Amino acid sequence: MELVAQDLRRSYGPLTVLDGVSLRIGRGEIVAILGPSGCGKSTLLRLLGGLERPDSGRVLTAGEAPAGSLSPLAYVFQDFALAPWRTVAGNVALPLEHLAMPADERRARVADALARVGLDDFAASLSAPALRRHEAAPPSPARSSSIRRSS
Ligand SMILES: Nc1ncnc2c1ncn2[C@@H]1O[C@H](COP(=O)(O)OP(=O)(O)O)[C@@H](O)[C@H]1O
Ligand SMILES: [Mg+2]
């Protein structure tokens, strides 16, 4: 699968953060976006991840996502954006809750994602205390990996 950005522009009020940004990330490529604080790295990632729309330009994916794998695009937040009142499993379930999906399937996906990052023992724990006590990997990568292609 390829990820393509075409001529992206994004402003916040009078501040133009991105203008004329184009890039193509090929299959299997690992890309780091470098720049000083405030130059627009997070803005670009939000556009690439579909969390925000550009004012103009577009983001495209081309080709097949790896078979049976994660969603074509998953976004891992810098600060993990956990809901501290939810359990670990509840945090991982969050992106699935707006999808029409039987509760059994949602539970199975959450269990699978937690098992893959070794957090299955902490499913019912509150997220923040569980992380502090056990210094375990945070559930955010598990949350991303709970989103799979629907086909
Ligand atoms: N939602 C927003 N509203 C207003 N200004 C924003 C918003 N998001 C980012 N900015 C501004 O856009 C610029 C780029 O921010 P950002 O993409 O977070 O940069 P970076 O990740 O490279 O540090 C900064 O000046 C920031 O203050
Ligand atoms: Mg940033």
C-alpha cells in the first residue's frame, strides 16, 4: 500500500501551517518527519491519519493493505490520549464503539489486541494505575491494532 499526499494546505485562522506539501510513502517504507517545534509535523500527521481535513489538496491510499492485518491507517497519539476513567479494555475498545459491530466481535478484537501486546492480564484494570504499577506498554498501540479491515 502507498500513502500519497497531494499539495496539502492547512491554516488555522491567519496562520498557514502547511502549504504545497506533497509526499509519497511507498510500500514498506519507514519515514520520519523532522523539523523544529511548531513547524507543522503533527498537523501533517493529523491530515495523513484522517483526523483533520486539509483546506485544499488530498490524502490518498493506493493498493492493498497487508492481508488480514491492521487497518490501512492507524494513528498512535503522542500522549496516548487515554481515558483514565476507562479500563484498559475500555480504552482499546474506544475506536470500535462507533462501528456497527456485534458486542461479541468487539470483545474478541479487544482481547486479541491486548494479547498481542501482553496486556491481557490487565484488561479489567483502570488504565493509568495499571500502567504505573507494571510499567507495561500502554494500550494505545493495542487500540490501534484493534482496528482491522472489515473485509
Ligand atoms: N488546532 C489548532 N488551532 C490553532 N493553531 C494550531 C492548531 N494546531 C496547531 N496549531 C499551530 O500550528 C502550528 C504547527 O503546529 P504543530 O503541527 O503542532 O507543529 P509541530 O508538531 O511541528 O510542533 C503551531 O504554530 C501551532 O500553534
Ligand atoms: Mg507535534
